[in-house]
Amino acid sequence: MAAVQIDAPTSVRTGEPLTLFNTATIINNVYQQNLEPTQGGYIPKRIANKLRQQLKGQELLSTDGIDARLELVLAALQELSVLQLTPQVFQKEKPMYEPGPVMEVWGRLEMVWQARQLLTRWAASSYWPGVMGVNFQPPPDYMYTLNPKAGRGVLLQYLADSTQAHVWYDISSILKDLFKQHPSIMRSSYGYLTKKQRDEFSKNPKQWMQTEGEIFIGMIGGVLFEMGIVDLGFEPTGQTSDGKARINPTAMRLNEFGKQVIKALPSDEKEVRKVAEQLLKEIAAAAAEPERKFIIQPNFELLLLEPDMPALYSVLPFAQVKQVGHSSTLQLTQNSLLRGMRSGLSIDAIIQILQTRCKNELPQNVTYSLRDWAKQYREAVISQVYLIEVPEVLTESLVAHEKLQKQGVRQVAPGVLAVAADSDLNALKNLLEKEKIVVNTKGNFLVAEDSGDNGYDDYYRYR
């Protein structure tokens, strides 16, 4: 039995990519304040509650009753290396979230690619809480015998293979098809059942519909709807036997955005490379000539009148989000500007971003205020380096040496060179010795030592 196509339902809710909007809001908060997780991995309650008020969509309650949307997005972004925790350098310094090595690429991805990445994490991650249908009935010991995560990839593949975009389907027929094809996919204890028990299970769709069926309904009406890839239809009755408002959708359709997200995925490794190469070319071209999407107001507001993730992410480091959605509003403030400079942007770079992203010219008062605020920023950079003392007469020739330049050697003062502490000292020593320079060492050096086969990571020690 295949999914049954139906006429458009009376009541329709259109899917919106709320999870992507929430992700941008959370990343903006990473830029604009210090988000320091506790030892348990949670953002402190006072900050978390304030941040959750900015998020859209329904709450996702974890087993301890806490809305998990903030933590699950942070966890997913860490797995994708979009965010990372700062290493502890100073005593009593707490780690906090900061942009990771993939942030630059992530910020240039269109919504389709961001949605694919987050759906991949949802399908594979146990930390992403599920939303159950309203009629969910757990089996005995379901916490130990049921694995809802196992059904996520199955549902995505089913929708990609068995549904057409812009067509309404009866959800009950989808569930019957899933029961027929994958009755035991969520049952971790199925392999331990006797043949008789398996036969009884496969002949009892009612129990499956109340358990697995309601979990699938929760996936469709929860993550997929809030990722913006499906629209939902509801019966006009709106009441259940106990008088409560019905929340289970009865129909769904894959919208145009959903079609792009789940139906255009590459099928093999060769196709993956081809798609990835094309994506990188598109990112490079977009970065070279970004579209002007923002309107900047004399009151320091930035208006983005359509969803455009590369445009939005270009200003997240130095502008405070007020609203993210199909239209977005951000505010330039002195604090947001200084936080942007703290992330590594100069005032000239910030003004250039605004000039290349805004449809209108920057108001004179905005430009003047930004430069005036920037004067308040003062920075000191502490880095670990090795100092190389040489005769002053050799300074210029060594700094100009091509191979030493590749090692990162730079001049600090006449007769004093510096190179990063993670440089290859053996290669550096060999290069200097080839120049007929005797190499001596002074002081303690931090070097890596192999710990052998005892199962521990390499450790560092001074010698």
C-alpha cells in the first residue's frame, strides 16, 4: 500500500524554517555575549531563560523537563564544528562558546544546505528530543525497548522516495505503509522475540499505530515542520473524545523547500564530490559579489526583507538581533560593534560589509558613530612564540628567506625574530644550519612526547 493522495485539507499550516532562524539567533548570542556552559553542559538558567524567549516554535522538553532547543542546537553546531568551546588558557577561566573552524563556510550556506546539515544531525543524534503525537501510548518498559532515533532516517528516506512535492497525502496511509515496510525499526528488543511473538506483533497494527505511529506523527509535526520542509493539514472537527483540542495533523505535503532539501541529495560518492565542488564555486562567487539585501536606517536599524542566510550571517558578529524570520531586524549598538571587533573584525571591515550589503548609502550619522564607538576598543593579543636571536646584520636576509617565511618567521626587532610555538623546530633548525648558522637553545621548551601504547593521549612536558 502506498501513501494516499488527497484533496487539500480545510485547515492548513505552512511550514517555516524556524529551526534555522533559531540557529542564527543563537549564533548571534554567541557573538554578542559570553555563553559559558556549566560543568553539566548547560547554559546558566538566567541567561538560558532569556535566550529561549527569542526562539520560535514549540518547546522540546528533555527528560528533566527543560526546554532543550538551546542546548540541542549548540550541541549540533559543535558536532558540525560551526561552534567550539574556548580552550582554558588562564587559571579559573571558564570555557565559552566561540565560532569554530567551519563558521565561515556555514555563514555562506543557503538555507537548503543548512537544513540538510541539521537534519543529518537530527537523524543521527540521541540528544535531540522527540515530540510525540497526542495519542501516544507507550508499551511496557518502552524506555528500554524503544529507539525512536532509528526511525528518523527511515522517515526521511520514505518521504524522498514515496512522495511528490506540492501533493497532499493522508498521514494515516503513510503510517500504514511504514508499518508494512519497517514494523520493527524502533524496537531494539525485536531480535530477542520468538517467532510467535514476532508474528503477533506484525499482526497487531493498532499497538504500533499508538506507539511508533504517534512517534512518526511527532516527527512530521515537529522537526520536519519546524525545519520548513512540510506543510500540515488538519481535520475541521478539532475535538477529541475527551474534549481537548486536536493537535495531530491528518495530512501533509512536501513543499518546494522540502523538495530541495531531501529530494536533491547526491546518491553516490562521485555525485557528492561534484555537488560539493559546485557549492564551493557558488560560495566563492557569492563572496566576491554579495547581493545588496539590507536597508540601513538612520536609527541604526538593519532591515532584511527576505530570508537570506549569507546576508544575515555577514552582520551577526557586530549587530544585535531583534527579529529573525522571513523578514529580519537587527540593531547596531556600541556594545554590538565592540563585540564584533572582539571577534576579529576591524572597523574598516565592518563598514565595508555594510557598504557592500546595503541597498542604500550608509547614513552619515551611522558612519560617524561607528567610527567614534570603535575608538573605545582596546586590545592586547597574547601568543606563544619562540624568539630567535641572531646578529643584527643577518636580520633582513633571514626575514626575506622564502623557506623561513613559509615557517612563519617574522621580525620583532633588529636581531630578534619570532616564530609560532607550534612550528616545526626541526625544520627551522635545519634551515638555519644550511645558512651556516650555529643553533643553540636557551630556557625550557614545551614538546610533545609519545606516551606509548598505554591508551592515553600524548602529553606535553617541559624540558
